[in-house]
Amino acid sequence: MEKFLNLCAWGLLFPLYKAVQCLPLMLIYKITRLCGFLFYLVPMFRNNSRANLKVVFPEKSASEIDRIARESVANVFMIFAEFLWFAGRIPLLRERSEMDERIRKYLVDAGRNDVNVLMVTPHIGNWEIAGLFCALSTGRNLAVVARTIRNPHFDDIVNNARRVVGNRVIPAKGAVKKMLQALKDKFILVTLIDQNTRVRDGGIFVNYLGLPVPVSRVPAMFARKFNTEIVVAGAVRKAPGRYMAFLEPLHKPSSAYESDEELIQDVLNLTESVVRKYPEQYIWFYKRFQYIPAEASEELKSKYPFYSEMATERFYSKPAARKGQSED
């Protein structure tokens, strides 16, 4: 049944995929903005976005929050449309993208061709375009850790587009061994940082955008165990069809951090500064503040948005999670 449904979805969306490749880019932008407006009418997208923005920008008016939220939803449609459009026009992508001088100084001029590097990327701007352009501009291919799309036909399209400049795609599930191999092969590792990760799965609570949230400790593990340098990097849209790739190195060498918590907190601090600078290009409908730490005070609990929930024992412990599944 699942295969049949996947084929049906493929039959419906494949014409749209081909249209994206053929239509003028400016027309695609107009269509994606309309899609964003329509999806913003869906309560889940609108309410989650507003709630998150009120936490992060309490000083902004309701109208300003609505404007940022609408543009944020539209940006999601733009991301994948322009990524698939440019994946078949790599020379044009090179012409329309600029590189923050810090990328050249860090990866090219400083002679770090043999240094292990992990790029941590937030869901801002167009992280897919960033993967293509960074490989083009630095001469080093990237190994991108990505979640597998449930529909295998869509998964193939997206991953083939990611590989078009020689990048490697590593499925997120069971990724550690392949990430280590990518480092040995001198690839730059790339992983998204701003997603909920349960403590039982290697997550750690750090402060982000005003509240404690759980994120993966994998970047810290690679930095401290495998002598890997970490940078916060990505690409933001300067204008329709034009991008700026950015890179922010940590404030000190990975070996100088006393704990995983300290290192990950520094990564999230750099990430937050980028998000606050380009809020319209960040994904706000994601339940970023979904889990409240068990030890949170009543005052702290009151600051979380309406959809948040207390992290239970199953959130922290694998045995508790297995016990809960058996009881269910």
C-alpha cells in the first residue's frame, strides 16, 4: 500500500518538479510567495510561527510578527524550488552567489585543505544552495548529513541534486560511521543543528533564542574526539536569485572547551546571531521549543509557547522509552 501511495504522490508532483526546472526563476518566486500566503492560512503554520516569534522578539508588534511569519513560510517553498532550479544551472549559481571573505580566509588562504572541518548549518536562507556553492567556491566537497525522505522517488531527486557538484549524502540514521569515513576522505562534514534531539538519543539542553532547547551533541563529539574544527555556515538570500554564503568560526579551538555543553552553547550563540539578523529567512513554524527541561522552574515554564510539553523520563532514558512502548 505504501508503495502505491508513493507512486500516486510521485505522479501528482512530478509535473510540478519538471515545471520548476523549466519556468523562469522570477515566475517561480511569485508562485512560491503565493503558496506561502496560502499555507500561512493553515492554523498550524500560522499559530506555531507567531508563538515562536513572540518568544524570540517580544518587542515586535503583532503586525511585524505576522509579516516575518508569512515571509518565513514562503521561504520554505522558495528553498526547494530554487535549489532544484539551480542544480541544473551550476554556472549560473556561481555567477549569482557571493562568498563571505571569511570563507576564503578560513578554508582557502589559511591552507586548511587537510584539516577536519564540520560545518554546522541552521535552517536559514537556503542551506541546500549553501552546500552547492561552498563546494564550488572552496574546491572541497561536502558530506551532507540528511534525513531520508519517506517517498523514495523524491528522495532520489533531492539527493541527486545535492550530489551534482560532487558532494556526498549521508543518511542521518546511523550516520556516525559514514561521517568518520567522510573525514578520512577529506570531505567537509555538514549537519543541521537546530532540531529537537532527545537526550536519550544524544541530545543536550542549551540556551537558544531565549529558552533551553535540546539539540544534538554530535558536533561536540567530533570536535573533541576526532580533532575536528567547527564553523557555523550557510547561505542567505540577498535578493531574488542572489545569495551570500557566510561562515562564523568558533571563538576558540575545539580542544579549549571544557565540556560538550560549553562547545554546543557557543555554536548555538553564533547560530542565534545569524537568525536574529535574517528572521524572515528562518523556519518559524517548527516546534523549536517543544520540550521543557524536567528541572525547569515555574517561571521558566511560563515562558514557553502553547505547544510545549514537559520532557518526561522517556525523553531522557532509553530503558524508559522501551518500557513505555511495551506498555502501549
